[in-house]
Amino acid sequence: MPAALDSATAADAATPRDVIGAAGLVTATFRRHYLVRSDDGSTISCVLRGRTLAIACGDRVRWVESGPGEGVIEAIEPRTTLFYRSDARREKLIAANVTQVLGMVAPDPPFDDELVHRWIVAAESAGCRFVLIANKRDLPAFAAIRPRLAQFAALGYPVVEISASEGAGALAPLLVGQHSVLIGQSGMGKSTLINRMLPSAAARVGEVSAALHTGRHTTTETTLYLIDASSWIVDSPGMKEFGLGHLPADAIERGFVELRPLLGTCRFRNCRHDSEPGCAIREAIARGEVKPWRLALLRQLLSDSGRRAQTW
Ligand SMILES: Nc1nc2c(ncn2[C@@H]2O[C@H](COP(=O)(O)OP(=O)(O)OP(=O)(O)O)[C@@H](O)[C@H]2O)c(=O)[nH]1
Ligand SMILES: [Mg+2]
Ligand SMILES: [Zn+2]
């Protein structure tokens, strides 16, 4: 038997014996403390073995018991997706194994369109579906944001109007069978939605605070809520900024869905889509097929991410 094949076989055979502890789902993270919902249904307060692993809500982990209701996380199982953002200093994990990103906006407090575009780029690059939730439909000011919502619908993203204080409404069917993460600026109504949708969530707030010894409300921490056996939703703290510094320029470009067929077709491989001859994006704009503001936004996101200088 060839050596390479031999060692592959040995590695495969070793895998089951190497698996340590019980399997569980990370439902809350706070500094170096984690809540893990074990597959047997119990909730364990865990710490991490070593300091090298970065763990997010939605991660499937292996843990071993260290005391009554307490455990140590030994390993993270492979992720299907990882949704994160960057700030000036580092990358921040938001949630793992997410299938869809739910961005929430509302007429009050005012929302920032560019922020929504950043969420879309991050969701696209993580391989997650993006849905825009327009909350506080009950407010008279809601009508004024409809034209702004329409620009996201025109790109092909579902826009769901709700009144979270009355429940999930039209959003409910979109959550079935999905692993969702709810993001948005502070005060948009993310936690209100969770609390109305899942009556047990309010009780859960107390449980999280007690278990993590924080005494704080969960809106300062990212928390996962089970909806049913195959669906969960993660509530995250309000975020004013959403850095894309973790993404290379081509990933940011691919986050612009209508530009995808044009990417790589400019005459110059390193085209800045500025004044170069044979720019496919500018030609598409001239034909009226791409809106000029989309190119302006792309250039803005690329330059903000500091990738332009490195890549171009
Ligand atoms: N009129 C109206 N108010 C709402 C609705 N949903 C939420 N609110 C109000 O909006 C405010 C903020 O709601 P939260 O659910 O705390 O907002 P959040 O997005 O979780 O905020 P952070 O946790 O800070 O990120 C609260 O006063 C809610 O009562 C709604 O559908 N209609
Ligand atoms: Mg909240
Ligand atoms: Zn170009």
C-alpha cells in the first residue's frame, strides 16, 4: 500500500477515538465564558481549554464536564459558515453556522443605507442569504422609508415589513428551518422581536445573566434562541459600524450581485473602474444597465476597507 494512502487510512481510523466529550451548541458568549446547550437538552456553563479557539454563538462544540452544570470546551466542530465584521483593530465573530442574515432597520432611530449595503456584502461573502426586516411599520414615519427599502428589493433581497411589538408577522415563515442572525443599529427592535416571538426568551434573559455572573441584559451580549428542532435565531448587540476589512477586494466586488457577470471582463485585470479604457462596469453604466451610485458605493467600500491600496 502506498505510504500516503496508508497514513490517510490511519488518520480516518483515528478520528472516532479522538472525539472527546459530548456535543453541544454554543448559545451565549461572554468574554471567556460560554453557555452550551448539550444535545441531551441541558445547559452547561463552560470555559475554554487553552486560549487559541475563537468561539461564536451557533458553533457546535465538544465539551467535558468539570463540575455540576459546568464544563470545559475541548474543540469546535467544522463550521458551515462564519459571519463576522472587522473593526480598526481586529475581526469580531458574530455567529457561526448561520444560513441567513436578518438586517433590521426602522424609521426611528434613523438608519444608515450604507450600513445595510455593508451587511449585504458580508452576508454574500459568508455564503448566507440576506433578508432586510423593516420594523416599526406602525409608526407614521414608516411610509417615508419605503423608497429606501425599494432599492434593496430591486437588488433582489427580500424586504419584510413588520411591527415587532406585535410579533414576527410575515417574517415567521422565513425563519423555519433556518439558522438566522439578527443584526442592526441599536434601538431598531431586534430584542423586541425575539421576546414577542419566543415567550420563553424573557425567562432566558435571567438565566443567561445568572449563569454568566454578569447581571447585565443580553443585548450587550450575543445570544442564541432555539425556535424549534431545526431553527434558531441569534440576537446581537446594536452595532453602529460594520467594517469589511477582513474581506479582499474581489470578495467586496462579488457582494454587488448585479456586477458579478461583469467582474473580470474589464480590459485591464487591475481596473479601478475609474477612467481606464474598456471598463466593463462603466460601459454597463453608460448602457443604463447599472446604476452609477452602485459603482460609487463599491469604490467607497473598497477604499474604506483599505484594500484598494494593497490590491490595485
Ligand atoms: N413603535 C414601535 N416600537 C418598537 C417596535 N419594536 C420595537 N420597538 C421599540 O424600539 C425600542 C428598542 O427596541 P429593542 O428591541 O430594545 O431594540 P434592539 O434593536 O434590540 O436594540 P439594541 O439591543 O440596543 O441593539 C424599544 O423601546 C421598543 O419598544 C415596533 O414594532 N413598533
Ligand atoms: Mg437588543
Ligand atoms: Zn473596470
